[in-house]
Amino acid sequence: MNAAGVANAALRRTILAAADDRRVQRFVRRHGRKLGAGRFVPGETLDEAVVALRRLNDRGLLANTSLLGEGVRDRAQAEAVAAEYEVILDRLAAERVGCNLAVKLTHLGLELGEELALANVERVVARAASHGNFVRIDMEQSAFVDATLRIYRTLRERGRDNVGVVLQSYLYRSERDLAELLPLRPNLRIVKGAYLEPPEVAYPGKADVDAAYVRLVEAAFAGDGYTAVATHDERLIEHAISLGRDGSRFELQLLYGVRPQLQLDLVRRGHTVRIATPYGPEWYPYLMRRLGERPANLLFLVRNLLRG
């Protein structure tokens, strides 16, 4: 890894570690809007999210949305989250917004048991199916990968085809996981990975993560499923495009508020582009992971702080 890569990796680890510091949490939660967190999260309510989603659609962009949150350890709360996702799906359908869902299983009770998380996510997937919509199961920390893939497989075995999952290129295991999923003709999102993981389970260096990302995309494209290439790295985007995959079988995914001009440029070139547009009051962990991913995001917030 070169000096810049070492510096960026160290900065990322520092930001993600700082996210657990109570003083940092209090400061960012109190001043998040002033710092510019609204660039990455359009609001705390569904009404605010819908405005942002419509704006994206008007620019030729599709979207997915999430109710921010994770790590729920109360059964009633997990079931309430599932119910809220049903409300979201009904609203998206009623307003004809070009947007699907991305959900976290720990938000739906995974830490309380797989059966609860399965029941809750299946409830959401069923409601999405009633509207002709789609649900992506996000991938979280490495400790949850096995359970997440088991739940995804169970849903597919039960005939739920409007559901997809995510693979993270920084995990050593992801290439094996992909090979095992390909017979299902899966709908996959390929990401680099945003959680702080030990070197025993994840590549610590950016070059290795990027190389693994390329291998995953190439292997996914060689299969019969649908692939969402989720990255802001133009080199990786252009490589995926150069593979010549049928445009009806892949899309490019980027984050709300990150490189908006690139998003529009890709649409103008005729590609399907979907923007991850989460919302909700629990925006702090999401924001800190975005800062850890790209130093430029951190510089944006620092500039806003200095302007204040």
C-alpha cells in the first residue's frame, strides 16, 4: 500500500473508532445539520425523504430508501420497524416514486433471533411484492453474514423473488459466498464494505479490496442474475461498463449527496443509476461510516463547521 493508502486507511479507522466515543456522538448529533449532514441524509421524516426521492426521479435517477437504524434488541420495536416499512412501501406506490427498499436485519430483530428477523423481513418483502416493488437486504458486520445469507436463501426457497442481498469485497469470504449464490440467479449489490473489521476476516489494504471488488463484479456478470455495482470509484465503474453486460441486467448505485455530478453524467450516458437515499432520526452511525469511506466527506463537514 502506498503512503496515501496508508494515510486514508488510518483516517478511516480513526473515524470509525471515534464513532463510539460519547463526546463525539453528542457533538455530531447536536450540530449535524449545521455541519452539513443533510447533504448525505435528506431528512428525518418520510415526507422529507419523498421530496428528495422525487427530485432524483426528475433528474432521471432511480433510488432506494431505508429507515435508518440498526441493532434493535426489543421485539416490539423490531416489529414496529417492519410495520413502518409497510407504510413506506404503500406511500411509494401511492405517489408512484421510482424507489425500492434497503433494509438491515439487525433493525428487524436479528440480534433477538433469526426467526424474528425472517418473519419481519418476509412481511416487508410480501408487501413490496403486492406493489411490484423490491427489497434489498443490506449486509452488516461480518458476524451477521451467515445469518443474513441463510435468511436470503430461505426467502428465495419460499418463492420470494423480489428480494436481493449484498456482498462486501473487503471480506475474504465474499468470493466463495458469490460462487454459492450464483445458482440462484441472485439480485446482488457489490460494495466494498463500510464497517471496521479485523484483518483476520477482511482485507486491510485498499488495493486488495479494489482487486477483490473487480473479481466479484466479473464473476457476478458471468452469471445469470442481476448486479448492482455500488461504488463512487470511477475506475471501477468504467471497468464494469467495459465488460459489456446487457444494460437490463445491471445498474450503477451511488450514495445520496456523494458525487452528484458523476451520477448525472452516468445517466446521460444511458446507464441505469440508483441513489441510496436513507432517512430517519437515527442518522449518526450512517453519517460516520460515510465519513470513514471518503476523506473528502470529512473535509466537507469540517469546512461547514469553520464557516459557522
